[in-house]
Amino acid sequence: MAIKYEKILFCTDFSEDADYAFLTALDMAEKYKARLYIFHVLHSPYKYMRTVVDEPVPGGEEAFFSQELIEKIVKNLKEKYEPKIGGFREYEFHAVIGVPFVEIVRFSRAQNVDFIVLGAAGSSDLDRITFGSTAENVARRAHCTVMAIRYPEKSFQLDKIGR
């Protein structure tokens, strides 16, 4: 039985690991002729309330959730990843607000994604302390295969994870 991936979800937090994971997601999408979703979650624990988004946003200003903010993040996704896509045409960009692992699992189910690719270690130490690793939480809850990729040149430091 051959494995066939038709929809691949690449999740980014704009970290080194995520940028490296993008290369794998794109390679797999090209290999399987799959649709590639490029996805970012603006971190906020309060999705349905007007609230400050607690992650850095373009321009460095404190940001309240708005449709304009979502559009700005989608624009950043396009600026960062479209130049790397080359001739591949089966892709789309999405950004939402919420808790990253929850929104990633929600989006993957809604789109009936076959495969999720994301960085093994993201940019937010706060998330790791509060919720555990996003990659770990997605892998535990996703309905499909999840691949967490680590940037190979990053050095492993035991003191950062405890002894």
C-alpha cells in the first residue's frame, strides 16, 4: 500500500526550526502533488475577546486582534515563503488567532489535512512553560501524521531543558 498525501499543513512561528521545516513541507507537497497550507497562529489565549496579541507583530507595536492584523500576518507569510516556492502553485496562506496547538489541530481537521509539518522548537519560551511544546501538543492531538523538524545547526543545550 502506497502512502498518498493530498493536503499538507506547514505551521510556522517564524523561528529557525519552522523555516527549515518549510523546506521539507514544500518538498513533500511537490513530491506528492499535494495542496500546501502555510499557516500561522497569532498567539492569544482569548480568541473571542478584543485582546492584546501576545507575540511580536510587524512594526513592533502592541497589537489588538483585528482583521487588519490577520491580513498583515498573511502578507508577512507571503513575503517570507513565496520567494522560496518557485514554480509550485498548489498553496495557500492562512493566519488565525488563538492558542497555537488548538488552532493547528482545528484547522487540520477542518481542511482534512493528511500531514502536518512544523518546527520542533518554536520561538516562544512562554508557550513551552505554559502549555508544553506546540509540536508535542499537536502530535498528541492531531488526527494525521505529524513531523516535527529541528534546525540541524542549532546546538542542543541540556541546561535549557533541566536536569
